[in-house]
Amino acid sequence: MLGVLSMRSNHTGFQDFNGQQNVAIIVRFREKSWSRKRPAADCQEKQDVYTGFTLRKENLETLEAISYLSSELGVLPSDFSYTGIKDKKAITYQAMVVKKVTPERLKEIESTIEKKGMKVYNIHSVCQHLRLGQLKGNHFDIIVRDLKHQSNDSSADLKERISEAIENVKTKGFVNYYGPQRFGQGQNVQTDQIGLALLNEEMVKAVKLFFTPEDTDDPVNRAKRYFLQSDDAKGTLAMLPEFKVREKMLLRALNRYGLNHEGCTRGWLSIPHSMRIFYVHAYCSKIWNEATSFRFKTYGSKVVEGDLVLSEDNVDENSSLNDRVRVVTASEESANKYAIHQVVLPMVGHSIKYPNNKVEQWYQERLAKDGLQTCRFRVSALQLNTPGCYRHILKYIHNLSYHFLENNEKGIKTEEDSHLNEAKASLLLSFDLDPSCYATVCLREIMNCDL
């Protein structure tokens, strides 16, 4: 099945003196964090102002939206907390908390940010920031337009074929790959390439990759192109729009410290930790995707000896993740004790264990190919520490509903007939997914094509 997507997603649950004699230097002192928890009443104190809100954005990456917001509010990108990164090519809603900004101040920029494709809702005072792991899931409303058969599909009835594909994924689940947007789909440099350079501590290469332009003639890409050609950090700074906070932070450090290894290291340290670790996680995600493909190609959907499963037996609040991960034995394989949806594979890091079968060897050979055979997944120079984690190789869709639609002059209406007009056919899908699952991956399984 082929089509065009429309998607909506929600969370549930300085120094440049220019040769002038009179110089004003503004120094911002960040408050020291308290070492112990304070009562809720203390959150009213000035140094602990937190404002929660729901961000609606369209055609913007989450990190890009935060750059816009931080620029308008006069705070740092690291003052924002959120529970996940949302798609760029969609209308998305997500909960956020910003530190050191009052609800009144946030409301003041509503009209300004609306011009950038953003709106804020449900603005209110809160007592603390958001943390990764708090997200319970995501809800999606998606319209797939211009439905048609695959060229090699001989099925005569499009509606029947689509219903069959949807019910198949609903029953059997889908492979839990990281989606292409995780890696910067369509970009000249993928985010995992930058992550690999950082893990190999190739700081200059990582900077060059970061500033690789796209094949478009806009102010941002013109500035990036100029930088790669000239190594002129100061000149590039003047060319970049204000909202490109990440790029400007990095360039200011490069202008001050130079484009050598040390200067580029300081440059990476100048941007928030969450943004630095994002690139490393992208590389780890790519390896996980490849490992999962190898696992299914080698063993299929059968749980085999040496597989890792996430156990729910005898779990208490003090149990670590590694305590819950166990290796499938030969007798457990023979008894079919576990189902494929219980199998997990590790995201590479320094504190994970590997499957005790051919998949372990695959991991070692794959990391060696990238020069990471001895990597401890700690880059102390950048304060990056990647312990690793585990991810289920199969996931299921929840609360799925779908309706066939047909375009007409008055808009879109539900198609009640047993057959669809291919020239006008659309499909409305609504469903929930667990945290870190990708709707694009689920749709690819249904549509049997790349998106």
C-alpha cells in the first residue's frame, strides 16, 4: 500500500569587541543546586521558578523549537526539560517544563513564537522539571492520503487489502526499530555519524560533520557552507539566524579556542549535555537496529537459547535493569517458556550484557568495524557516559481504530461503500504506542514500503 502521510502526535500520560573601547560584559551566575530535596512550599522561591506547558509545533524538530524558545525567553536550552523528542514532519504536542521563567513571561511570547510554527497551552506553575522515564506513551492521529496498490500486489480490493494489513500488525506486532527521523532522514550527514566521531574522540571531524550543509540556499546552509570553506567561526556567527542557538554556542567557543582538537572539545562542551548525548544515542540506536535485523534473520521469531528476556518475576523497586535481564537456557527454549515479544537486545554501553549466542559475536564485529572494539562508551572530555539499556525487539499497537475516507468537493467524509475509489481514497488511523516506539516504523509495516 502506498500513500502520503499527515501526522499528529501527543504525549499522554562574547564576546565580540569589534575594536571598541567601551565594552559591557554581562556575566550570568547560575544558582548552585541544593543537595537535598526541599518541601513543595519552597518551589515558590524565586530561584526555583518552574513553568509547565504543552508545546504544539509543526515542521520543527524538538531541539530546534527549544532553541527558538530559549532565544525568545533569554534562558539556556538546558533550562528546558521534556520526556522525549518528537517528529519534525508532523503536528506534535508534548509536555515541557522551563526553569527560571514565570507563566506570565511565557504568555508574553505567544504571538512571537506562533510565527515560527509553535503554540503553548496549559501554562501553569510547577515545582520541578520533567525527567526521562516519566512518559507513559504517545497517541497518534494519522491520515494516509492517495492510497493505491503496490505495483506487484495483485489484490483486487484495496479496502480489503488494507484492513488485512492493519489487522496483521495489530495481532502480530511490529519490529521495534528506531525510526529514520532518529538519524536525520534525508540529511547529507546523519546524526549517528556525528555520534560515532564523538565516541572515537575525533572532535574536529565531529564539528565538520555538524556543520555540513544541506543542498539548499537558505541563510543557515549558506552560513554552514561558508564555515566549511573558510574556518571563519566569527564570520559564520554573524551569518546565522539568532534562533540557531546550538550552532552559535559552538561557534563562539571555536572563535575563542580555535579549530584544533582542544578547541573543538571546548566547543562541544559549550552546548547542553542533552544535545551532546543525543548524537551518541543516535549511533547506539543505529547499531541496535542492525543487531535486531541480524537477530530476526538468524533466528526468526522463535526464542532461542542465549536470547535475553526481560523478566517480571521477583522484581522490586531496588532491582536494577541488569537484575531483570536473564539469558534463555536450552531447557527454556525446548519448553517454549518465553514469547518473542519478551526478547530484548542491548543498546550498546559500558554496563550491559550481550546475548549468549551468534548475536553477541555480531555486536563485537560490528563495533570493531567502527573502531570501537575497546570503547568503554565514556568520553570523559565531553562528560559523556553511556551505560546502555535494553529494548524489546517486538512491540504492539494499542487502542487502534481506523476509518476509510473519500475526498469530495465538501471535504473528507467516511467511505461506507465496500470498495474505494483509488483516486480519492484516504485512511484515518488513531492509535497509541509505548514510549520510544515510532509510528513511522509501525506504518511502514502496514504499508509495506518506506515512508
